[in-house]
Amino acid sequence: MELNRHINDESIQVWYDKWLAEHKETDLIYAKSKDGPRLEQVHFIRDTIASLFWAGIHYDDIPNSMPPREDCKEVATVISEHRSKSVRLPVYSLTRQDIGLQLTLRYNYYNWKLSVLSSVPVEADFSGLFYTTPPIEPEYTGDSLSDVYFEGFPYERIFGYYCNDKCKFSAEIYSNEALYTTVFLMMRSLGAIKPRIWHTEESHRIELEESRKRRERAIAK
């Protein structure tokens, strides 16, 4: 299954560079640090979730970002924006063609919204991480997957509950830890995360040699 890029795809680092420049002199309560404006959620997606998402792929094999940040890897892109707490925030997209997986996410200081599109069923036990079935009395509890709650999402990336389609589903997740665990279980289900195996001296030698050759190929490019 070919996973299409969104028409507004922009490297996460390019988007963030622009955001930092635009907010350099601002004092945002929900987006600041001792060193100035900062979006913690961007760092979490770029550095933590992306590392998990790209499991099994050598760093050198991850595509480079488009100019002007071709010095960075395109581990994620920004496809849209939304606002919460008076802060302009991104909608993220992470795509791996090799395993046929695409994630779309946003965080609004209350919760994460996640949409998953996979070429094969994601078989995992998500108990306690998010609602995998529709509400029993939606007129009483509301429906967390109503499209009005997916701020900034392209309509075609808002799906139903996991129980209805394990290849195409959405979820509401309430913490970074729960999101990390959800993505971990997905990547393990799809074979990107494998059991840890102890090295032997020979297997380590082979790995180092392959790494050396990979670096040489990268330099030759």
C-alpha cells in the first residue's frame, strides 16, 4: 500500500525553526522555558516518538529533510496547524513505506489525538491506553472520536475505533507515556521492534563492518 504524502507536508525541523523565529520575542505561558519559547511536544515527537517509529532502520537510511534543513533527517513532517491555549501548534505525520504505516497526531495540552493507517492489521492489546470500542451511551458521555475534536486533522485522516478496523483507526490518548506505549506495541506488532539478542564477538564484528560500509556509501553520495 502506497502511503501518500499530504499536500502541505513540511519537515518538522523546518516548521519548528520558523515557529521559534516567529515567537522569539513572545512570552507564551504554555510554550516557554528558561531559554525562551519552546514546544515540548515537538521535542517529544521528533526525539522520542520518532526514534521508536523508525525502529529497525539505520539512521543513515532515514531520508534527509528538504532544504533548508537537509542536514536533518525527515523523521516526521507537519501537515497542518491548530490552536490551543493561544498557541499555534502542529499536526504531525510520520510515514514508513517499508512497513506500510502512517501516523497522524496532534496535542492540544489536554490530550493526544492519533490516527493510524496500516497496510496490515495491527494486532496488539491496547487495554488501558485508549478506548478501543465506541461509547455505550454517546448521548451521555460524548464520543471522543467525533471529528470536531480532531483539530487541524485532514478529514480523510479521521477514523473509527480500533475494534472496527485494525488497519485504520483513531484514538484519544491522555499522556506522553500512554502514547509511547501505544506506538511501541504497534511497532512490535508490525515486526519493526524485535526481541533483544545478545551479540557474539563475530556478530558484533559484522555489525561494525556493515556500519563502516554504510558511512562510506553516505559520504560517497
